[in-house]
Amino acid sequence: MFISQAFAQSGVPTTAGSSLMANVLQILLIFLVFYLLLIRPQQKKFKQHEAELLALQKGDQVITAGGIYATVTQIDGNDLTLEIAKGVEVKAHRFTLREVIKPQSINQKSQSKGKKHV
């Protein structure tokens, strides 16, 4: 009884080709937006960070992945010797650094501490 009723119901026939093409276009559009908004900027940021790490020089100030502020005192390939306090040096791998501190950003931070916000 149920089978005969199911076959008796007929809707508007749809063409499988057009709905399949619409679904594929929607998926491609979503992937394109995802790539432009998330993947591409992240890759650009990663490449910039890697370039900063490869350009490290003796005397540069850095922040480690653990949040420790340090100054680079020696570079030996990918191994760095970092001075975290006077007379206290530690070794770290180049790619465990989170950020290279630029001298202008230090000056901006010290100036903003002096200003009082109302």
C-alpha cells in the first residue's frame, strides 16, 4: 500500500545536470572565499615571520614562545644563545621564537606607558 502511494506521487522533474553543476559551483565559491580570507593571509604571515627569523642578527631583541624577552648574543646555524638577564644566557632553536621586536615598537610602547588615558 505504501509503495503504490509513493510511486503515485510525482513532482516536477528536475534535471540532474543543472543541480549538480549548481552544487559544484557553490562548493567552489565557498572554497575560494575560504582561501582568500583565511589560508592566503595565514601563509603570507608565516612567510614574513620565517623571513624575520632567518634575518636575525646579534643584538636583536626577541620574544620566545614561552613569552621570555631576550637579546640574541650568538648565532650558530639554527641554534641561538639568548641573554634573558645580565649574565644569564640560554640556548634556543631559531624557530621557537615567537616574535622579533623592532626598535620602533619598543619606543612606541614606552611612550604609550607615559601617557595616561582618561
